[in-house]
Amino acid sequence: MALACLNPPGLVGMLLDSGGFANAFQGGIRQGGAFELKQATWAFKHARLSRTAKADPLIAAALDAENITDWFHRLPWKPGHSPLRWVPEYEDYFFSQWQAESFDESWQKPGLYALGHVDAIPDVPILLISSWYDPYPRSAAENFVALTGSKRTSPAFLVLGPWLHGRRSETHSGDADFGPAATLDGTLAENFLQFRLAWFNRLFDRAAPPPPPAVRYFRMGGGTGRKTAEGRLDHGGTWMQADTWPPSATTQDFFLTKDGGFSREAPEDVVRYRSYLSDPAHPVPSIGGAITSGAPIMEGGGFDQREEARFFGSRAPYLPLASRADVLVFETAPLAEDLDVTGPIVVELFVQSSAPDVDLCIKLIDVYPPSPDYPQGFALNLTDGIQRCRFRDGWEVPQPMEPDRIYRVRVEAFPTANLFKAGHRLRLDIASSNFPHFDVNPQTGAPRLEKRPDPNRHRADLSRRGAPVAPAAARQSHCNAAA
């Protein structure tokens, strides 16, 4: 996609699998002003695999001696004093992304911002692939929409599965299983190799079979809800087809109520709110989601939203996230009939905070009723989103919040497709942290980090690293929210 944004001659068509940033500032590296900490685990892994480490046994030994789990308890890191310090090019790579909190020119390059260069992309057929628990479904969907604009004549195609990043041959993501039809293999093609061959053969052979539907997506849900032989939830699902994305122009509006429910009608009294205390020292742990390259700190996929020892930041007695005082829970009554939710998820909140900045994290959940296999039910995360409030009015210039003002804040989650079965509940969780998926907001209004490392420094020249940057003291905040 980066090369295509340079309008290369001779390009006939492309297939992009699980990548091709539409806007890396909003999906893949950062999101809603927050930073995805999978960039840290990815950089640490690849620093160890780097030519620098392979060429110097001392550097390799130093990296092997680092415990990345221990280091995650010491966030935020400081340039020159992080587990990446042994391979400066990876430390520079990591901090350059973390410290670039505003949507400046560093984010607007072709390799990171295809939406800003779409007019330069040659008018050729393009196939985009991603999946619901991959960090790139928003990128794939937004690229598809942009590439089907009125100025182009060549078709674009979109495939969205239920998988983790690149795991198109597996039927499960996390603890949720979607059935044998969920894989690309055996459904969309014999296997991924044949899938790609068919695509490129079609580009060069005029006698090839007709093109596939413009959009093929896997709608999750509809399974038995039983526990599979592998110990996973049988959530099920089926492949769907459409001409556009989103596949329907119908928008479903829900209004949150003070008692923690949903209403189809707008409330008459809008001066109603629920409040909670957000403490950056005790963030809400991430339990699955659209995560890749997070090992050994975090794991992507669908899970029952309950703390467990396997999830970083969880604490005994390992209760449901809904039990936390800093998580607001809104859910419907048991549904009287099936409900199809497909497309982007957007939440508008009216927020007042005692701190100059706070994050708003949303999570859409399919709540199963109690069953013999799951006596306490199963709260399956489908998608989530985050918005750092100092960027509520734009991504270029942060604006602190005033304690006595009420702000209208829009939070967008990644797109999804799910069939909520009758008897299930649709649930929305709201909190101010989702860690370690995203960095924790200290709620001071100050930048998370204050100084970039010098990219020209030498590994052994400690004097050029500069003084460590002391983070501002974290601040607890009271947050009132209404929607």
C-alpha cells in the first residue's frame, strides 16, 4: 500500500492481507489518541531477532536477561533506560511512535496514511483482507470505502473474517470458536495459496471466472453456546455477502439509561449521569480484543470478561470486570428476538471530569445466559475503542478539559459483525483504561513522554542519551458520563 501511494507504473492489481495502514494513527499503532503497547512487545521480540543482537553475543545475553513482564510493571519507560536500550534502532523506533501523540507530519507519510494519498493509488483492482480480532479491520474497511470512491473505475474487494492476525486457518480466536466454516481454507478457497492464485489469475486472464462479491464478511454468533471439546465457547457464525460496506444503510440507535440499561427512545431528562473514580495506578486489565504481537503480556481474541491469572493486571479473587467500581455497565434485557449488529460502532458521551484529561474506553459485549457449561454465563467481547479526551476536538492540538464543563465526546470502536441471539443481552462497558492494550493516561493533561531520543546516538555513548524524563504524577479523577 505504501508503494501504491507513490503511483508506481505498471501496477495491475494488489492483494493486501492484514495490513496496509489506512491511518496508523487510528488503527494499528495508535487509536483515539492512545498508544497500542503491542508496539513494545513487538519491538522487544524483534530487537532480539535483529542483526545487531545476532552479531554481538553480549547484546543477545543482555536482552535474554530482560524480563519484559517485569518491565511492563514499570511503564512508562524512559529513552535510554528501557529493555530496548541494547538495540538503539528499535528503541528509537518505539519511542518515536509513542512520543508522537499528535497527528503531525510523521503520521501522514504514504506508508502510514493511505487515506491521505488515495488519489495517487493507481486505478486497479485491489483486494483487502482483515478480521475482527486483528488490529486492522478498520484499516481494511476504510481503505475499501476510499477505493470505491467515484473517481475510480476498478473494483475493490473486502474480506473480513473472525480470526486473529493472519490466522485465517483457525476456527477460534481466544476462547471463542466460530465453527468449521469460519476458516478461509475450505470456504472461500481450497487454501490461502489457491485464494491468492485465483485472484492474480483473474487479473491477467480475461477468461477467468466472474469476480467474487465486493464484500464477504463473517457474521459471528448463532452457535450452540456449549463448550467445545477444546474447552471453548461455541459462538458459531456464517459468511455473508454484500455490495458495500457497511452492508446496510440502517443505523440502530440506543440510548444509555441511568439505571444501566438501554432505551430505543431518547430520554426526556438529559441531566442524568453516572460517575466513577478512575485511578491510573490501578487500570482496568485488557481481556482479549484486537491484539497481535502482544505475547507474553497480552493475548487477542474473544474471552469471558472476567479477570484471570493469565491476563496481565488481573488480581485475585479474579472477579468479572463488571464488578469493578471504575467500569460502568449498560445492558439490555434479554433480547426477545435475534439482533444483527454489523458495521462500525460509535458511542457519543456527555462527560464531565475533575481531571484535565481522561480516556474513555468502550467495549461491546455479547452476554450469554447461564447454561450447564457456563453456569455464570459468558460475556464475550466483540470490539472496543478508546478516546483520549484532550484530543476530542481534533488530533493536531490537544485541549485540556475544564472541571466544570460538560463535553460531548465521540468514541469509535473497530467494526464488527455479530448476531445477538434471542435470550442474550447486548452490553456496553465504559471505563477510563484498557491496559496493557493501550498505555495508561496519567490524567494530568501533560504529554505521556516529553523528549524523543536522539536517533543518531551511538549505543555505547550514554552521554548522548540525555537526562531521563520524569513522568508527571498520575492523578485520580472523578468522571461523570451520560449518553
